[in-house]
Amino acid sequence: MLLLALDTATSSVSVAVARDGEVLASHAAPESRRHAELVAPMVERSLADAGVDRRDLEAVAVGVGPGPFTGLRVGIVTARTLGAVLGIPVLGVCSLDAVALGSGLSGAFRVATDARRKEVYWAAYESVDGLPRRVEGPSVDRPFHVEGPVAGEGARLYPLGEPHGPLTPSAADICGWVAAGLPTLEPVPLYLRRPDAVEPGKPKAVLS
């Protein structure tokens, strides 16, 4: 399957093109915080580097978080728009699952990424036949809830031990997740929190 994958669930942007799990091209912009500006040009560059016409794509996969509202929305909207225009399926992958696959950890371990506000997004995994299986989460908590070997940026930001594997989700690992036949999700965001910006309530009555 010829697959385009992208992830904007963290401060980084990652895009990859793969055929049957073999990555043909990938690009990443770490610590960019400019998701809306970068994701479309990175998609075009990745397709060009892979020598692939977007009309040949058979599916799009996108990291669905958990992550911050604004950045996460950019990737999912981009993926769903491409899927609708091209008439191909859009597969959601938990962004923590991508980190788990990229970590190469065995046995029981956890993935933790930055949730800001002195919290982490995390999930627990067990390695089954060399592939990670999520057994708990995703959740958002204070870092002290996370124990054991930890992959992801959370272990760099907080005293959770030496971080293992990638700090942030990789679109290449999302390609690997899909190619391995691991569970996918609907392409809808896993926010775990309400957005910071909310509609104002009704104005209070003014007593005369």
C-alpha cells in the first residue's frame, strides 16, 4: 500500500511516504510550532522526493494525538481533506503508539509526551511478538503517575529516567504501525482536555 503519513500532535511536524512499510521519503521540523505553515509544503516535498503523484496514494494516516488543540487540528484537517479529495481512506493512529513502535522497547514500558501545565500525555504498553500493544491510556496526568522504562519527551522534561527511542511521534513510525497491521482509529482528535479558548457565556445582568 502506498501511504502518506503525517503527525502534528506535538511541537514538531513530521511527514512520510511509504510503500508497504518501506519509507520512500520523510521530512520533519522539530520544535517548529508552525504547523499550519509547514505541513502542506512538507507533504508536497515528501511526495516529490519519493517520486510519487498524490493521485497514486492508496491511504493517508495521521497521528490523532493526544496533543494540543491547535497543532493537532492542523494535521487531522489536512489528512481528511486529502482523503476526501483523492477518495481514499484516512486512518488515525494514536501518536503515543507511534513513539512506542519507534522506541524498540520490549516487555512493559510507557510513553510520555509533553502536555504542558507540568503534565504529560502517557500510555502503557506491553511488547507482544516484538510489537507494542497499548494496555492503558492514553491519559493526561502529573509526571509522577508514569513509572518504568519511558519513551518520549516526557522522560527528558521530568525525572522519569533515561528517555528511550524518539522524543516525539514520527510519521515514518506511523507508516510502520499501519504496515504491521496494528489497530488504527477514526481520524478524530484525542484532545483529553478542553481547549483553552472557549466561547464566552451570556453577559451578566446589570442591576439598576
